[in-house]
Amino acid sequence: MKEYRWLLLVICLCIASLFVQFFCNTSQEIIMQNDVVYGPGVLPKDDDAYEFLYGREYENALERAEKAAKKIILAWYSLDPEVDLPRECGGCLVRNADKWISDNRTEAVIIHYDRANLRDIPRVKRNPNQYWIWLCAEAPPYMSRSSWLQQADQIGFNASLTYRRDSDFQLTYGNAVAETGTELEKPLAIKKHLALIAISNCDLTQGAVVRLAYVKKLLTMGLKLEAFGRCFGKAPVSRNDYMKNEMIEYTSQYKFYFAFENSYHCKDYVTEKFFRALRAGVVPVVLGSTKEVYEAHIPASGFIFVEDFPSMQHLIDHLNYLDRNDTAYLQYFRWRTERRHHPHYKRRYHHCQICRFLHGIRLDDAYKVSYRDLNKTDFPITGPPKRPMSVSVRKLWAEKDNSDCLQNNLRLDPNGRIVAE
């Protein structure tokens, strides 16, 4: 009789094992897309999978923030208006008046780089639990022209807010997702001209000097490129309308927009020029950052990377070919029609990211390059904010991963390619 009992027990265990295996496989299919299984420590590559895994935890964190006392973010010497951030950010108060520096609710103080000096910093007894955040949207070559970096390190910042993906907090010049469309043929209907560029920094940095030389050589080689800005003595729209719809509408008449930066290979430096092209429905022709940086925003099939061509003539020939061949030109818009996960889904920037962090909502940390180790098992959706630590502004901006960026001897070779000596 005992033998039958053991046999029955074994049969039951086998059935249970099969049931568990079936259940797990069935559940797994819910979050499996393109042969990728999402689990702890793996950044979801599909928006639905993200909601399935982390949506409830994120919502619970927002509810806790909503019930907590309002935290204050002080924008020191900022021209930004005072605002109350929305619920999705954690509901912090952004203030810019000096009086808030001593308020116990003020947990973050943002100081712009041109005020990060011993003369302009807040003259109060510093709260050791506050985050003093260094804000900068300029490329390192521009910053190296002054003593800003040296004085910033004397102040003792404990966080950074820049365009770099490895900053503690990130600001952005644009968002590729909000600027995509779905109609592949629509861009051709309004195209009247070939290419456009607008630059006004002619010589403040080595990158600006070589950029201007590059554009002038393109013009002498016969490319139908409309050049505007202070460097060319004319403007398509008034300066007040430069980033408004008037400039976007003007740009949309062209097939290509030359989004050339005033720097060379500066880590993650992609400015409004690139995003203006996307908003206008124009193919960006890019020079400045490395190709990998642009691919972090849109697929390589959506832009033309100047350094891919062995010579300037090859680039011109390619642009003229696309001008004659509508089918080939429209391939640069195909990525806009495809449903795909955006690498920054649910991410927020600037004040919103800081507020969420102060409330222990660390979702935005998960999209920083330092967290992209798939072997991690501690996906940081929520948790207490890290204790403030010292940040070396000079190491971040003038030393780390910026060797090409800080070159003082950039030039064009005989083929029109940029070389650093």
C-alpha cells in the first residue's frame, strides 16, 4: 500500500511540474517580443512589457509622492518661470527666488555654469543634505575658454545636469518620438529646395572654424546649399522666430537640413539643429557627434552621417542622387512609420527627473548608460535617493571621454574630411 502511495505522490509531482512549466511559458509569452524575455535587471524593449512589469510599482510611487510634503527645487539665478510640477514628476515646486535657499523643503539647488563661481553662489550655511547641481548645456571647447570649470570644483557640486547621458540628471535639446509621423509620401509634397544650413558661431571654437570651412567648400564644389546665419550675413526668419513654427515651416521646404555642431566628437552633444530637422520632416545631414550618439535618438537609416563618406564629393553625389530618386529619398522616412519602442519610454528630464529622484522614483536612472548592464538584478524603479556626494565638474567636462572633442588642431584634409592633429 505504501508503494502505491509513493507512486501516487510521484505522479502528482510530475503533473504539478508540467502545470508550473506550462504556466510559466504562458506568462512568459505575455512579455516576450522579438525573442527577448524581460526580467529583473533587463531594460524592457517594448512599451507593453514595461507596463506589465513596472507600471504598478511606478504608480504606487507616484501616489506616495502625492501624499508627501511638497519638495522644492531652487533654480538659482534662473530665468525659468516658477512652476508646480505635475503629478507624473512628483509634484515638486520649482522656485527661483533667493529666499528659498534656507527653506527646509528645498532639497535641490540648480546653479547655471556661468553663475558657478565663488562670487555668485548662495552665501548661506550650506545644508549637507541638499543636492547642489551644476547645470550646463554647452560643449567642452566653449567652456574651456574661461575659468568656469576650476571655480565650479571649488564650490563642491554633488550632482550634474547636462545633455550627457552619464550625467546624474539629463537635459535634452529635443525628443525624437514626439516628432515622428506616419505618412511616408507626405514630405515630398512641400519640398522645393535641396538643402539648408543656418550657423552663427563662426570662430568661437575650433569646431566652429572647421564647420564653416566645410560648408564653404561644399558651396564652392557646387552643392545647392542655402546657407543662412551670421556667418553668411542673412537669416531665413527673424531671431525671435528662430525656434518657433516659422523656422520649422521654412525648413520643411527643403529635403535636407545640415545639422552641423560647433564641436567635434564631444560626448553626446546633439543640439536643437538635429531635432529641428526631425520636426520639420527633413532628412538631417549630421556632423559633430559620433554616429553612435545619433543612433541613440533615431535609427541610422533616418539620417546621413557625413563621416561615412570617403570624400566630400561622395557626399555631394549621394545627395544629388537622392534628389533625383524619390524612392531612395523616402527610405530615410520609413523608420517613422514603424511601431518601435523608443529607448527613453516613460523617461523624464530636467526638473521632472530631479523631482522624481528626490521622491525615490528612480525610473529615470535606469536609462542612464551606467545602468545598462544586463547582469544587474536591481532595476532601480524606486528606492531612496543616493546620499549627496562630490562631483568633479572638471573631470566630467574636460577629461572624461572627450579626447577628440578637446583637440585644438582640427582641419580638412584634401578629400574634405575632418582630421584632428
